[in-house]
Amino acid sequence: MPKLRLDKYLKDQGVASRSEVKELIKKGLVCVNDVTIKDPGTHVITEKDIISVRGVPIEYRQFVYYMLNKPKGVITATEDKTLKTVLDLFPEEIRRREVFPVGRLDKDTEGLLLITNNGIFAHNLLSPKKGVKKLYEALLASFPGDRAIEAFEKGVDIGDNYTALPAQLEFISLNPVIARVEIYEGKFHQVKRMFKAVGTSVLELKRLRMGEVWLDESLKPGEFRELTPEEILILSH
């Protein structure tokens, strides 16, 4: 069974920083199997021992997964000296778990963004070889014509000597012009560049789905929730 130092166990669970955790332990505020432990270097068995801080059990979870409804005006980054980032929307105890966004959404794009600390999970979702679909809804400045559907299916040149992979496009409204596009990649400003290539521009953009997991409509912009076990399983395959 996996073993960890007690201070690392608590730090990894977002209880406090490593130095703060050591102080909690030295003050006798941490118990292992109802026994007070004052040595931060004590090793614990993650799947067996019961760890508590001030009498509150701290369950061990190596990885965490969140769904965020990213609002406009927030950048997809872990930190920035001047701009608000998506991680600023999360409380400190979650940020301490070294979470990061899976891919990116532009500053003015909203919608589904996954947040995790599982690097392999994130890599698999972003790798073009895995073919994970991403569905976006766009409010367009004008109707580019039905020819745009065929162009997207063939793959459009978005500049920089790059042709996007074939994508599925459908128009769900013509007044206003609202389209949904499903892509397999995540190039810089890709959806906007694809529509520009067929003669129109994107006024608003929202990601609705990643893989087979949809944005929870109950989440207001800026709100988040943990992924369900079923959602994690779907995205892991």
C-alpha cells in the first residue's frame, strides 16, 4: 500500500502549506488512528490510516477533477501578475493541490473548462491522437452560407500554413446567426480563425461539451463543481 510522509499527505489534500502543516503537527493538532503525532516525517498508509486535523478526518485523494463554467474576462492560466485567472475562482485549499486548467479558452470565451491535478488525464484529453471532441456554440456576425459546412468538413486553412482537421458545423439559428462546431484540436483562436476563413467573424463563443461530458447548465459563469465518478470515467476512456 502507498505510504506518504504525514506532512506531505496533509499538504497534498490542501489542508495548508507544507510549513503550516508542520506547525499543526508540532502543536499536537494532528492524529493518526486517534493517536496524536508530532513528527511531520511520520509515514502513513494512504489507504488504511485515518488522519484527522483538529478532530476532522482528512480523506486522501491523489487526484481531483472539477468542471468550471469559465466566465468572460478571465484568462486561462495558473497565475498572472495583472489579470484574473481561472484559478483565482477557486478557494485556496483547492489551489494548494497544484491544479491547472486542461487546455485553454480565450479571455473572451466562456463555458466548459476542466481543472485537475492529473497530468496524464489532461494530456490524454488534449492529444489530437486521442480524438477527443470539443463542441462550441458561436454567435456570428453574418451567415457565411451553407458552403461553410462543406468547407469545415474538408478542413479549412486557418493561416500560418495550417489546415484544421475536418470539423462538423451546423447552424441552429439564422436570426441571430448561431452555429455549433465540433472540433478535435485546440489551436490558438482556432474556432475564430475557422469562421474567419469562410468569411465571417465570431461575436461570442462558448464551449458546451468536451468528449461526452456537457457543461452543467446549473453552473453560473464563474461557478464550479467536482466531476462525478461517471464523468471522470467517460473522460478517461
